[in-house]
Amino acid sequence: MAIIEHSATLEAPPERVFALLERVEDFVDYADLIRDIESLGEGRYRWHVHAVGMDWTFEVEITESRAPEVLAWESLSGVHNRGRYHLTPVPEGTEVALTLEYEIKNRLVEKAVNRAMRPLVNKVSQQILDRVAARL
């Protein structure tokens, strides 16, 4: 699995940051490449994303939600991925660390995606955190 990590510091306490991150459906407003997120109930969501010139659909399940420290998920279908936001209080507010792991089975698609994924995830993660910060 490929692993991508990104972090940023937001000028707000962890409780306020977590309260926005746990509202999964709102991620549509946080990142331009997220087209839609459907709640399937019981901590499951279907994401529709347009990235690297392709449309991607996958279902995820929240695997850990421990306010205000951790929000983690794993895919149930589509591109196998799992991720985790870890929030840590710092003097400036909250350090938000994202760890994202993914695996693509098609070798041709994997090469193209791997080349674009790290800068794309960093850009999207920063966009998400910037927009969360704007709502704080």
C-alpha cells in the first residue's frame, strides 16, 4: 500500500476542529474534487470523486471516532484505502495529521495514480483544512 502523510496547524482547539471533520457529508464543501458524499447510515458513506482525470466511487466506513483526537475510516468498496486524522493540541491551536493509505490493483492505472497522488492528496488535504479553518 502507498502511504501519504500531510499535516497542518489550525488556530482553534481540537474540539472545534474535530466537530467539523466528523461531519463527513460536509467534505463536499471542503474539496473541489469531491463531487458527492451519500450517507448510507451507521457510519458508512459513498464518495464520488473526480481525480487524475477519472471518476472514482467508493464506500467507506468510519472505523474510529474518538473526539477530539482521532477520526479514521476504511473503504468497503472501490479503491482500497484507509485514512486517519489525528488531532493534537499545540500552543497555536490544533495540529491535524492525515495519514492516507491506498492500493490500486490495475498496474497501468496504479502508475498514473501514484505519480499524481502525493501532490494531489497534499493539495486536497490543505484545501480541506483551509476551508475547515475558514469555518472556525
